[in-house]
Amino acid sequence: MQLTAGTADKGKRLDAMLHERMPEFSRSRLQTWIKAARVLVDGKPGKASYQLRGSESIVVDALPLPPLKAAAEDIPLQVLYEDACCVVIEKPAGMVVHAGAGVHNGTLVNALLHHFKSLSAVGGDLRPGIVHRLDRFTSGALVVAKEDASHLALAKQFAGRTVEKIYLTLVEGRMEGKGRITKPITRDPRNRARMTARLETGRTALTDWEAVEHFRAHTFLKIKIGTGRTHQIRAHMAALSHPVAGDKLYGAKVSPWNRYFLHAHRLSFDSPATGARVVVESPLTPDLMEWKSSL
């Protein structure tokens, strides 16, 4: 592909200008081509940080890279429930569900591909079997579809809010009784890594909470979510000024446990295989039990 930098491009980085002109390719892919000397500026290999003068002739050898596909890895998995159509996995804290944002191996998907012969293809090559997700440092029960029809049936249940999702969490401060949070959730404009429920705009979100146990500076909660927004519990608790313990991204104090205290405790859904209601419980992990006991 041949491009010509114009006066409007003066002062722009080479990779930024290419991304503007070729939005169908990710910036990281364009940078890969630049590093491989597949982008020539006035006949010479360019650098991603090169600042354009606004008159250069640019040639991009835009041959497609091989498509990304998750590979099987021999990573231990704990199975909480399994039938002909789906399986419920105990996801450890620290494990990413699928590749993305610089993480390409060691994910739950990599482990699933090693342990199961068949997984749903609805999510594509990078997300086989994945119907829903848990944040990286959230542990607990997660359901995976073995084949496409089951995936669609489970996704319909999640969309119709008939899947019951119960979490256990420790939050900063004292919360009494029970309550419901209906604040909408959207991307935080000041920090794109997190969500916010403080702007009164965004996607509808529903969180029911109940105080179970009190400590000097924390409250142990049981939470039921009616929606599945990104960082929903974390954003809603932060909006109430009671961030999840250890959740530095949302303003909590630093903890020595190298995670935040959030666990997917119970998952209830209709099995696509039998039609029967399935209830799967995941007890608090040893590290969370130790954290709670230390209070």
C-alpha cells in the first residue's frame, strides 16, 4: 500500500498516522510491521516514533499475519460440575480467562483446550467455550460450553437474567443490613482501565448486597448481581465509598494478599443437556479464608 503524508500529518508519529489511515489494522500490528522493516519512509525502513514532516512517501507491505488462535497448555483445572453440554470450572485468582491485552498464554482457555476434546466455537478461536468471564483476580465458579447449541442456550439465560450469580466479598468500612444498587456503569473517562458508577450514565446495572459479618474496618458481604457488567461489583462498591478490600484500582488500601477480595461463590442455571436446574457452589479459597481469619 502506498501512502503520502500531508500537511495535516506533520508532527504525528508514524504508527499513529498509519493507524488513522488504516484503521482496519490494530496499532500493535502496524508496529510489528514497522519493526520488521515492512514500512518504508522515502525508501528507508521507518521507526514507530518517527515524526512526520508532512511530505513523505510511505510504502506498507501489508501482508496479513497468521490469525491468532489459542493453543492447548497443560495447566491444572478444578472441575466443580460437568455434564454432556457444559462444565463449571473453579477459576483461580490471577488467571486471565482468555488472551488479550498482552496476555497470550497461561489463560483459562489454554487450560480448557488441553483438558476437553470439544468446546463451543461460538466465541471464535481465541474464546472457545467462553460464555461469561470473571476478572483476572476474581476467583470462583465459571461455566463453559462444550458445543455451540449449549453455548447459545446458556448465553440466552445470561441475557435473560435467569442465571443466579452469588458472590462473596470483603469491603472497606461498615455496611449495615441489605440494599440494592442500580447505578449505571460506564468506562471511567479519567482512567480507561476502570469503570465508574458515579456519572449517572452508562449501561443499566443491578447489584443486591447483604451484610453477613462485621470487622473493625471491613464488612463481609453476600452479593447477587442481576446484570453482568464489566467490573460491576467493584464499580458499584466504590460508588458507595466501600471499595472491595485490596482493590487498588478502585481506591482501596493496599493489601499483602496480592489480590482483591472477590469470589464467585454460587452459579445456578438450567442445564442445556437435561433441562434440570444446576446449582454449583465454590467455597472461599484458602487465601481468602486466611485473609478473613486475620481480621
